[in-house]
Amino acid sequence: MILNKQVGCNGNTITMFTGKGGVGKTTCAAAAAHHYSSLGRETLAISTDATPSLSHIFELTRKEKPAKVKEFLSIHELGMNEVMEMWDRKFGAEVYAVFSSVVSIEYSKFLEFMTSVLPGLSDEFMLDYIKELNVKGEYENIIWDTAPLGQTLALLETPSLLRKHLRMAPRIYSKLKLGHKSKKPIMEILEHWEKASAEILDFIRDKVRFNIVTIPEALAVEQLADTFHKLYEHGLTVQQLIINNVVKRKDSDFLLTKTEQQKRYVETIYDNYSNIEIVELPMFPYELKGLERLKEIDYILFSNTQ
């Protein structure tokens, strides 16, 4: 099973579950977290979804963050406000200094811009946050339930694009200072920012495993090509492709029709991505939540390691 092959520093592993909304990536992430914790490995499942559902899937009512689910397993649901506060403490002032030196903008408006106009910002920051967690080595497995990476990867290129613009702009830009709190020139800060982005990309190339979750429907299968293209463009590889909600029972006209509809999409996935391990998860007749239900997903996802 490819899921077990890549190991980060300190002997830990970092696994990212991505896919379009509604395909079941949170359920798969929860099942993976359940699996590793059941092996006695200290595991943290992180969600940066705008409407997080990890606590719902684990039937957890406690509100502390991180919240303990059971021995060796904790979850941390980070809302946009929390992520932005964390980002602001670490990067906000410096990034604002660059923007405000070129464009006149109040700090509150700047934060609103970073949140709404650059929605992938939270994912970029989370990569940095997870990189720090990896270095600390507190968790042997980190599972991240997130959205598609297109916006994040585009944002990682922002520093170099800004730098190219400033190089082409009047030379006075490169000599702008950043107010009384910092005397570093813009170009110096952008070089630091570029270096940080490059380090994050190196980190996800070397340490992060990507698992894509999809469903056998037209739009989901069409979007796979774009997701793979963006990942490969940045030198990233996919470890596992999960086809969720595949109809296995055919004991009604409805299910027979559904099976026929899904068949061509499942075949397309196998034809286009035969070089990647593909796992099919069946459509279940009940809601998948609670540790007992997650064991069923765990068993299928990790069947080759049992």
C-alpha cells in the first residue's frame, strides 16, 4: 500500500487528502487518522474546511482545539478566522509592509483583501504550519483534510511574480522603505518571502503524500485532469486515487441504472491513471460517522497492509 511508503523527518508521515467538495475526502481523512492511531501512532487530523466536519464524523462534542478523540488521536479544526489570526501574527506585518509601500491601503482592508481575494492563502499558511509541526515531531502522523491545491500553488509563486514586477518598475520601487518598524528594503523582504515559498514547495515535494478523492461522475472526473496537471507542474506526485461512492449492489432498478452511469467514469479513471494505486470505496446505505463505521473505510483503504 503506497500510503505507508513515504516517511518524513523524525519518522513521521504527512498525508493530504484533496478533491472537489462533496466527494468524501473528510471521511477518507478521518479513516486514515483512525487507522494510524489504531497502530499506536500519535496522530493529528487537521481540517481547514470553511465548514469543518471532522468532529461530526468522529461524533465529538468537545470544543477544545486540538480535541482528543481517543488514545493517540486528536483533531484540530481551524476556521478561516483562526488561520488568518495565526498568519497575521507570523507574516501579516511584513507582507502588509510590501503591499502598502506600493498601494495605499489600510491594514484592516488589507486583511480583508488577503482573506477574500486570495482564498488559497489559508492553505499556503497551513503548509508552513504543518511544516513546523513536522519539525517538532510531536505527531507521528499528520492528516490534512483540505481543498484542491490550485490556489495554494499559484500563491506560492506570488513572491517571484511581485519581484519581477518591481524589477521592471522604476528603480525607486526597490529603494522604498517600510516605515518606522522596519528598515529593510522591499526587494530584501521579497527575497526572504521567495525563499520561504521555495522551502515550502521543497517540503511538500519531499514530505507530503497526496491522496486525491473523487466520485464516478462527469464533473468530478473532468476536474481530475486539472488537479493532476497542477500537481505535476510543481513536481508533486499523487500516491493514491480514491474513487468514492461506487455502487456495488444492483438489487434495484435505481442501483442498476446508477451502476451503468458510473461504469464509464470508473473505466476512464483506470485508463487515465493506471500508474497510480486506485482504491474503490462502495456507496454505503448509512451515514459514515463514528469509530465503528470508520473502521469499515479504514479496512478498505488499508486492505493491502492488513
